[in-house]
Amino acid sequence: MANLTKTTVMLPETLLQKARYYAVHHRTSLSQIVREGLSERMKKGQPEPASQESILSLTGTLDLGGKQPPPRAKLYEKHLKHKLGV
């Protein structure tokens, strides 16, 4: 099995109770139920590999014309000037 990572999931209390009951009834863990459910959901919602690759190839290549934020050093210098009244 792959490396597992802990996470926090917010669920309605009734759904959590049903899931715990299901886990006990099927002799499995709540974590396993969540993993299986997410895996099934991801299989249904995944784009075709070719389209996924084409989307990923665009990462970082689009110039949306937004203004670049000033470098951190300039922001700090501006902050100090304002703070010191210079």
C-alpha cells in the first residue's frame, strides 16, 4: 500500500454515524471506506490522460496580464520608511 497521510475531514454527524456502522458491519475501518470512496470518485471524474497532459503543459505558460507584486525587500523598505516616518 502507498504511504498514507493523515487528514481531517468535516462530515455531518449522521453521515459519520452511518459510515462507522457500515465499517463495523463490513469488518473494515472508516479510513478504508473513505479511501475506497475517494478512489471510486476519482476514477469517475478523471479527464482522459491526453487532455490532462495538455492542461498540465499549460501550467505557468499563460500570461494573464496581471501586475507582478513588488519584491519582498522593496515591500519591507516601504514598511520601514512608513514606520519611521522617513
